[in-house]
Amino acid sequence: MSAPIIEAIETRILDVPLIRPHGFATFTANEQPILLVQVRLSDGAEGFGEGVVPGGAWWGGETVETMQVIIEKYLAPATIGRKASEISGIVHDWERHVANMRFAKAGLEIALFDAYARSLNIPLADLLGGKFRDSLDCTWALGVLPLDEAVAEVEERIASHGHKSFKLKMGSGDPATDVSRIAELVDALEGRVSFRIDINARWDRLTSLRFLPVLAEAGVELFEQPTPADDLDTLREITQRIGVPVMADESVCSPADALAVVQKQAADVIAIKTTKLGGLLDSKKTAAIAETAGLACHGATSLEGPFGTAASLHFCASTPAVTYGTELFGPMLLKETYVENDIEYRDGKVFVPEGPGTGLNPDWDQIKKFTRK
Ligand code: MUC
Ligand code: MG
């Protein structure tokens, strides 16, 4: 039986409020803009993807507005009319029309995968090699917060969802002040949970070599992207000299970037975001490169909503190399959802949704409520 044809591609920008402000190194988000990408096939099946960056243009340069233009004006015309089963060929051909713009490509590629999986009435993971696991550890991330608020939030998340691991955003203030805030928080929890930090590439070499050992001494278990993405020599020096595992995030936005990190031995863990990597196919390639070199993979987030998070969960469920847990908490940071059946989080874990495609179905009343006018 011939595969259905891709008939229509629609996008809409959702502005979804957060449960609290989320402070990054150079930006504080009060809501999360999400480009909802909808694909309809000739057999009536519909798939959903999300174009999402962590808060805005500061992270990687793309935004929901740029993603909408790239998808509607350039990628969609090169996709409509093709067979839904030809995803790898469609994604390959996109390179003739659009260079880079990986967050935009991810939103459409994932919607194509979701639509085709629903057409076949199988879980998305079955198009990615099948499920290897049904749940994964889920780290909770705190934005930049005063100590008392941070302690209160950690205690609340332990009680409500059993989180055992917490990520702390840094890099926004004076390094010495930032570091003492983190050291006090780690000390206050007395080893009951583990802490990692993400500086979002904002420290230079000297600051890193001076202050990361203080965080190591305080008991921080992982350093995420302390220094600029392109400086793999400094990332390698930090990895080799300090002895706390280093995770590459901004340094790895493509399989080629992963190969460069492997060749330089610049990190111990690679943050796999299906968004920054352009979708599920290049996420699989990136994980394969990491695994072959003995690096661990982490299921990372760009603060996607339910559809994007579910797609990343299906990726992590079907990729044995994701051995360093996840931070796929995005839907819990949103004040309200826009799907009928939410992702399940409990006991410090997140569970892969069951059902065809991502397993989630749209709540159109909520989508209309959040759609930007
Ligand atoms: C990032 O850089 O890791 C993931 C969690 C969070 O708080 O920030 C995002 C982006
Ligand atoms: Mg990061």
C-alpha cells in the first residue's frame, strides 16, 4: 500500500505563561514562545512538532518568528506533495533550500515523524528503532534564584515529584557571588540530592579555571558548557584538569560538532536536544558518534512543551546511548498545558507516553487560548 502524501503544513505561535520566571545567564523568561507545527497527510493523519528555543534569540539566534518564516516560506514548499514515508529524503533535500536553521528544521521534521507514525498507528519510537526503556530520570532546573527561594523550590520538587537531581543556571552575575550562592545551596541540601550547573557558555577560561574548582569542592557533580561553544581547547582543559564531568551543550549543534568534541576529547557528556540538532535523525547520528567514542548522552531540553518533549522522550526511549538521564521537564514549567493527556512525571522520572505517534493529542481550546494574535 502506498504511503500517504503530505498535504498541508500549518504553523502557529503560542505564548505560554511559565509557573515562575526562569532566569538564564543573560535573559529571564516569563513565558515560553512555542511554534506549533501541524502536518496533515492525505489519509487524514495529523502530526505535531514544536519549534522552541530556550526563551529566545540569546541561546542560538533562532526565534519562533524566524522559525515560522523558514518553515512556511522555504521548508514547506519543499515538503508538501512528498510521501510521508520519505522523511530522510525530505530532510536531506532541505539542505538545498535552507542552510543551518536547525531549530526550525526540527519543528517540521518531528511533525512529519509524528504524522507518519499516527498514519501507521504505531508509537513514534517504533520509527526510531523501537523502545529500549519506558522511563528515564528527570532532572529539574532552577533559574537564577536567591538562596532561600532556591532551597524552597528544591524541597518542593523533591516532595512533589521525587526529583533526585537539580540543574542550577549560572552566569548572570558576578562569578564569586554566583559561586557562593551555589555552594550554599549544595551545602543546605546536605547530599540528599545531586546538583549540576549550566553557565550557558558565559565564562572565560580564567574565570572557569578559578571558580569551577570551588564548585567541584562544594560537591557539584557536572559542569554544563561553562565556556564559549567554539573554544574546544578550553573545554578540553576544563575536562582534563578539574575532574568533574563536563557536558557539551552549545558546543554540539550537529553531528559534525559532536565529532569535533570527540576528536578533541573536550567533554564527557553530550547534551542531545532534538531541537538544536535539527530533529530526530541528526540526534540519532549525534548519539551514535558519542556512543562510539564512549561519551554519555543526556536527553536535554530547550524548554519544549508537551509535543516537543514527548518526541524527545521517544528519541531517548529508543536510544540506548542516552545513559545520563534527561532534563525533559518543560511541560511542568508551563502554567497550563495544551494537550488532552499530559506526560507522566513521578519519583524523579518521566514516562514515555503510550499511543500512536507521540501519544499526545491537541487540546484546541487551549491552543486557541495561547495562539498569538
Ligand atoms: C540549556 O541551555 O540547557 C535547559 C534547561 C534550562 O533551564 O535551560 C535549558 C537550556
Ligand atoms: Mg545548557
